[in-house]
Amino acid sequence: MDEPRNTSANAPVTAAPTAPAPAGPAHAVTGTGDAAVIGGRNSISEQAVAKVAAIAARAVPGVFALGNSSGRALGAVRDAVGGSNATSGVHVEVGEREVAVDISLTAVYGNALTVVANNVRAAVYGAVEKLVGLRVVEVNVEISDVQLPTEPTGSAQVGGAKAV
């Protein structure tokens, strides 16, 4: 009685084809970058963009630290009392669709400073455009200091003079 009925006498009974279920909500758009598809507005804070830029800059070989020496001294005090500033040495200006980034850093001695600056610029451009989705109009890199190599671990001072 409850058997499916065919409208055609010779046609086999088949189930309607089903599409695979979407991985996320029906309104989610991933990887398309087309904001016109779905209504609404995104707002990304300067703090979020600055963190992405700082992480990208710190990952570049030849970068010792972000910020200038006085900023790093203040950061050491802040860290000692339990606070931290992951965006020290990074300043961003965020518009609706564009961002500009200024980075101040200390480079490791022995690295070509222009190469370090160019690598930081490229890393920040890539990370901000990929992860934040804003167009980067400029990345200004200031190398404010150079970290000198530390003393060899086997040397000791004797009476104020280094032992040789």
C-alpha cells in the first residue's frame, strides 16, 4: 500500500539524488574573498592587524627583537609585572580596505640590514594580505639597533680584565 508509484509503467523507481551536506552553515563562504555575496560588514581592529604583522616580522631570520631599545626596556618591565605587549615596535593604520604598517626592529649583527628589512617587508605583506584580507599599501621598516654578539661562554673576568 505504501509502495512508491511510478508515473511511467516502464521507469524504475529511484531515489532523488542528494547533494553532500555543506561542511559549515549554509551562509558560510570560505576562500572566495567575495564580500558582495553576503550582506554585512567586517571590522578588523588595529590590534589584530598589528599582532599578525608582529608575528610575521619576528619569524624573519636576522630579526632580534621588535621595537627600539627604550621600548624593549619598558617591555621588560611590563613582562616582569605580568603584562605583555605582543605588538611592541609595530604601528598600523587600518582603513576599510587597506592597511599601512610601520615596524621598528633590532637586527642581529652579521646580517645584511637591507636584506633583513626587505624580508620583513615581504613577510608582513604576505601575512597581512593572506590572514587579514586587507590590501597592504606600504610596510615601512626601521632598523633602530643592531644586537652585537655576546661574549664567548668560556671567558671569565679576572680582576676587571678578561682572561685570555
